[in-house]
Amino acid sequence: MTPAQLSTLKSVALADPVAASYLNAGNDTGLSEWFNEATTHIVWRSVLTTEQARAAIIKGATQLDALTVGKRDSLFYLVSGNLNVTNAAVRASLDDLCGSQNTLKGFVHAACKRSASRAEKALATGTGTDAVPATLGYEGVISGNDASLIREAA
């Protein structure tokens, strides 16, 4: 994490009474657990795995027959590897390949998003709603060592 990110996280922690108590008491375990709690802030996945994409397609499988052979085959090819759905061109390709099959498209869209942790939310950019997910500026779990660095940040 960069010094600016650590400083941002410290400010976020100081603004919350529970997190501030962990920070002031030097409770790095409590602080890291607080930062790792899930929020309702929605972000784009940095990686949509083949398993996640396949699970979404299976949920919308009843609409696969309505796709043209070319779109269906291209969709299968596209999800044969991990995808970075923070890239708007990747999302547009998925949309195009799902065509007008909105149930299938809805399941694929849902697979491209997830809830952010408190730390990820603090460092994300964008709206963070289901309709307009945010983009992660940091992704991962805050460790006890990270919490210590946050406490020591300027």
C-alpha cells in the first residue's frame, strides 16, 4: 500500500468510533478485522474467473439457444479464461455477446460485481451501486501488519 492509501485508511478509521478505539488502543487485530468487513459498496471484480463466468451462464442457460451460433461460440471462447471486467471493453463485449437475452445478460452482469470491504471501499473510485459499480484502487485483505502501518501513517 502507498503512504497516501495508508493515510486515507487512517482517516477513515479515525472517523468511526469503533475503528478509532482500535486504532488508539493499538489493537491491530481488531482494526484489521474492522477494515475487512463487507460493505454494501459494489465494485467491479478485477478478475472474473472461468468458474464464476460459467456459473453465471449456467443460471441463464435457458436463453443460450436464442443466441446466434456465432455469439454463443464467441461467448464461450471469451469466458474460457479469466477476464478483467474493470475494462469497459470487456464488459461491452460480454453485453454484445449476450445479445437481447436479458436473463442471461443479468446473470453475467451480476457475476462481474461484488461487495467491497471497508478498506476497499475507502480506496475505490466511483459510485459503488449495483447500477454503477466502483473501481477498486486496492484489492485484498488488511493484515495485522497492515493495520500497524495504518496506525503509524501520517
